[in-house]
Amino acid sequence: MAFLTVVPVPSAALLDDFDLTPALPWFPLVGAAVGALAGGVRVGLHSLLGAGPSTALAMAALVVVTGALHQDALADMCDGLGVRGDRPRRLAVMRDSTLGAFGVLALVLWGLVLFSALDGLGPRHALLALICAGAAGRLAAILHGVVARPARSEGLGSALRVTAAPAGLAAVVAAGVCVVAVGPARGGLALGVAAAVAGLTGLLARATVGGSTGDTLGAAVALAEPAICLALLATWH
């Protein structure tokens, strides 16, 4: 909770030396809680404000509670991939806190796609979709770490070394959340989309920067969430 959100918890002081590997099975549960919070905003404000404004505020809640962790990662990754140069050059750009044109475009497209998906759903379905996307999206980051090993020996990417047992437990937890939220068929679809995003982003990270980084891991979450919501939107139409 301390790592994935801005919620203050007593263990936050330990994060400087925290080994993330044993925490991996909890990632989908935290993601589900984040999705439930955003979905609750959509449900609570829908009757008062309508679909559009309540969707926008739900997305704002999604970003605020995570400290824009995944959106920042998506922007950094796109800036790094968009620059011309070799792997060290791309890694240097990804570490630069300055937001470039590719990052801006990525955030705009992310917002448009997620808004379009959630705006097309009723309040209840939007809530369930966000819970499912939150859980499966965090699983996507873990699977991304399976496909692409850390590109550097330091940084967040190196701290999140995915091993079989925690990754397997995370998959079981994510599957349970998704099946309870949207049913077996739609839950399986969400998990499949998450796995596809993880695989594609992992292969891209290996080809462009030599492996995963904190930015590519976070970007996997940011990309998986709207993709899952779109897939669920298609099944409910």
C-alpha cells in the first residue's frame, strides 16, 4: 500500500530498503482497492453530475490516490522510446524528470481512451471494470517483470525481481478478484488482456532499453487498465 499509493501507512519509512518481491501477491489487491475507490466516485456522483463529469472525477481519483505513479512512468517510457539514440541515451531520457512531447501525447491518449471506455459504461459496470482493471493491471506489471529482466543494477526495476512463487500467487489473487467482479468469462478476458499488454511491453522494453525499468513496469499498469476497460465495454454492449 505504501509503495503503490499515497495512503499514509506506518511501514512507509521502511521503503528505502524494502524488498518488493514478497509483496508481489498483494499488488492485485491494492490495485482492486484503488479501482474500487475510483469506481465509487463514479457511482456516487453519476446521479448528480451525469456520466461525463463523474467519469472525469473518477479518473482524477485514480491518479491522485496513486500519486500519478503509473502515468508518470508511461510518460517517461514514451519519452525514452521516442528519442533517437542508443540504449544508454534512452535510459537517460527516461530518468530525466522533464516531460517531452512523446510523454504529453501518451498521457493525452491514455486519458482519452480510458475516459471513452468508462463513459460508455453504466455506473455499476464502471465500478466493476475499474476493480477488475486495477487488479489485473498490477498483475500486468508483475508479468512484465517476468518477460523483461531488469535493465539496470540499480533503481526500481532492479528492486522488483519477479520470482515464480510470488508471481504465481499474484496471478491467483488477480484471477480471484476478476472472477468475483465480472464473472469467469469476462475475468478471463481481462487477465488475457493484461497478459498481452505485459508481453508486448516486455518485449518492447527488451528490444529498446535492454530490459525492464521502473518506468516500463509502471507503464504496463497504465496501458493495461484502459485496455481491460475497453475489452469489458465490448462485452457489455
